[in-house]
Amino acid sequence: MDEVDSQLEHVDCTKLFFTDLNGRLMNLSVNKHKIGDIFENGVGFDGSSIAGFANVEHSDRILMPDADSLWQIPFEEEKVGFFIANVLNEQGAPAAVDPRTILQEVVRGAEEEFGFRFLVGPEHEFFLLNGDEFALTAKRGFPSDVHTDRAGYFHSTPHDKGQAIRQQITDVLERCGIVYEKSHHEVTPSQHEINLECTDPVSAADRTLLFTYVAQRVAQENGFYASFMPKPFKEHNRNAFHMHLSIQDSEGTNLFYDEGADQNLSIVARQFIAGIIKYARETSVVMASTVNSYKAYVVEKEAPIVRGWGFRNRSSMVRVPYTTSPSATRIELRNPDPAGNVYLQMATLIAMGLQGIREKLANGIPDKGSTYDRDYKMKVWDERFLPRTFYEALVEAERSDFLKGFLGDKLYDNFMTLKIQEWEDDRVHISGREQRQYLSI
């Protein structure tokens, strides 16, 4: 506590951060001078007001900060003490609906059962837009000047108007001790990507919360709005949340690499990939968790549409990137987007792969060429594909013993209740497009 007190001495405010089941960032400001009491007893809050956490009859929940997650964030206007917190129930035990606890349990179970340790490196994509969320949604459709630039992939300044914002984001992160690998303008106008160094899954998920908070605060300080919405623009690519993952043993040896195997890809890696492919449809509602997410699964827009895998193939759902380094041998999962709950996404990715290893699954033939170019006879329900609608993903999740098994009954039920209500709200919504198309009938 002396170290924590010393670090908090120079911050202007202290906040405890966590996510609801939807993945939305929540925070509670606390008195930094009371942090010792908070670490001993936690701080209570109303769980019934947080999506998916509790009902009004049993609503008391406790936030317990994790001392290892403390960052000091140096914004222009203030310095923020940032803690990640676990959610506890009324008795002080880990809450069954806390997404961070689920990820911690999956990681711990993998080490106990297999001796596995994971490295995860997410890719963070976002749009940098003019205005704010209220101005951008006040009118029907976006205003014509919503875009901050018309630049494309790897374009430089002066065409890339967001370069200075990306630099500020990475500067703030580096002063927090977070090292970034690269940043660049993405394919779509106003779209940007920043990649951080890989780390263990829980730290990577915690860091994603930090990244989102910093990106949105820095954008706001400069008069812009950073949006992680999956598919804001019909004609452009989506925001993705690609996750790179590898497995190490206790000695740090990469278990995805096998010098004598085809393409140096081990049996462990192939079985892990096979598990992801087998369970991709029934876990899709975790990886792509909004109605809007499924507007992105279209041909030639860089989102995977087929359940499959491939070497270096960017149209594949699971991609094995090219590398000459045994330690860098990894897989890349390309179907998630940043609207989901990052703790659940990472827990699900690991759980799918481990199940493939348990079942000793074969991962099949890798994708050859673009999966977009195949001549498919399209059907309403086609299990070769990832779900193409939110409803289809919900049906698959509702049928899934696998998803319920590792999430647990309580979290699964609460999560599905949220998602079914989201689908129902969208189902009965009358859009402007419907009015224009059918009013003349």
C-alpha cells in the first residue's frame, strides 16, 4: 500500500474501471486518501443499474481494485489514477457474472490442465470523426463532414489527418508504461489502427480498457470523437478487433512451432485452430455482439465470412501470419470486433482452442485463394459461413452447450437476456429505409 499511496500522491483523481456484460466501459471515482480501506473492503455499488449484473432484489455488488493494474494517465487537463477492478458479490466472493473473473479462471484452468501460458496481441481499430456522439446522431444519417480525412491505407500526412492524434495516444500510453509496436491509417477514411506489444490475456484485456479510455479522451481533448462502432458506414470497411495468440510452456517455448511439421505449425496449433472453427458459429454472439456487427460480414470488406483457416490468408477467419521466428509463430482470429466484451472474447477464444485440443480435432485443409471468390449457392441457413445476422448468432448460442458450459449458467443467462432484448428492440424498430421503401404500397 505504501507503493500505491506513493503513486497516487500526484494524481488529480482516482477511478476504478470495469465492464458491463455488453463490454461498455464503466468507472467509479474514489477518494485516493481512502484507497487503503478500499483495498481491504472494496467499495459497494448498485449492480442492478449495470447491464447484466444483478436484479433489484439482490443488487449489492463490490468493486475490488487490482493493485497490479494501476496506471497513472497524464492527460492535458488532469492526471488520472486508473485501476481495473474485479466485481464481487454481496458475500465478497467473485461474482459469477464478472467477465474479468471468467477470463482469469479460463487462463488459470489452462495452466493447471495443460501447463499452457498464452501471449495475446490485439489490434485496435477506431474511427476518428468530427463532432461528438450527440451531434453525429442528432440528424437522420451522418452529416456530410463527419469524416476527418479521405486518406487510405498507410497514407501519410497531410492526407492522414489523424497522425497527430495517434501520436498523442501512443505518447500517453508510453508514459503509462505501455509499449506500442506500430500505428497507421487504415483502409477506410478516418480509420486508424494502433498495435501494442503482446502480453498475457488478462493484462491484454485490461490494457484494452485503458486504450479505449485514452483514445476517446485524447480525441475529445482535440475536438474529435473516437468511435469503436463496428460498422458505421455501409460503403466502407468495419472496425475489427483482430487477436493474435500463441501458447508457451512454463519454460517459454512456443508450442505452436514445430520445426519438422508442415509450415512449422505444430499439432497443438492445428487442434487449437480446429476448436475455433468447430465452435465459431455458437460463440459468434460473443465475438460480434451487436446487431450492427453483422452488417460487416460481406464480401470484399476484409471481414471473414467463412469458417476456415489459412496460411497468410487475410480472407480466412483464422490466419497463420508469416514469420521466420519460432517465437513469433501464432494465429490471428479475424472475426471479432471492438463492440464486444474483451474479457469474454479472449476467454472464448482460449476455451474454443482448448476444447479442440481435448477432442483432438483435425483442422482440415487450409483456405486457398480468396474465400470471397468461391461460387456459393446462397442459403438462408448455411453452416459453412459465420452467422450473417444477429438473430442467426443468437439461435446458435441458444443451442450451445459449449458456451453455457464455460461461461456458467448465471453469466450465460444474463448475457443472453441482454442480447435477445437487443435483437427484439431492433426487430420492432421501423427504419427510415423501410419507410422509404414501403410507404408507397
